[in-house]
Amino acid sequence: MLTIYHNPRCSKSRQSLELLQKSGVEPTIVEYLQTAPKADRILDIAGLLDVTVADLLRRGEDVFKSATDLPDLADNAALAAWIEHNPKSLERPIIVDDANGRAVIGRPPENVLALI
């Protein structure tokens, strides 16, 4: 079972979801702006992607650029907790295949095909 951390207002997120569905996959959809992933889940996702938590940041978002409480970007645990409380700063979409210990970021959307 795949899980997509989805923002329906994002074209890349919509395209990634559409590619999955056209391939016969009905992922669990988590609209992360309404249901933010917990810090430990963010750490898990970073591990599955083999990146640091800082690599999951959308640095162009106002919430990131204007943050006065941003922790050290090298502190994965603290940054994951910050993202939990500022989910708009999380890269999107992220598609996770927990059963096989893999994940991709749907930028470009065709990245999702690697999980099918």
C-alpha cells in the first residue's frame, strides 16, 4: 500500500496522484496540510528517501523564509518537529511505500512510477 502526502492545490501533487491511479494504484491519501505528519514520521520519510530532513523543506515558502523559530537545519529531530508544526514547509508530494521501505518525491510526477 502506498501513501501520498498530498496537497490538492498543487499541480505536481495532483499529477502524481493521477499517475498512480491510472496505473491501478489507489494510495492512502494524506492531505498533510490538514493532517500533518508527526515528527517521527518525517524522520522515517527522510530515511526512506536517504536525505536529511532539511532536504524536505520548501525553502521558497513564506513560512520558511519568515520563520523566527527555525532550528538548526543540521538538527534532523528538531527540524522534523518544526515541520510537524509548519506542514506548509514540507516538500510535496511525497509518496511512501512502507511495505518495501521506499519513497519518492513526485517532482517530476513520473518519479512515482518507480514505486509501482
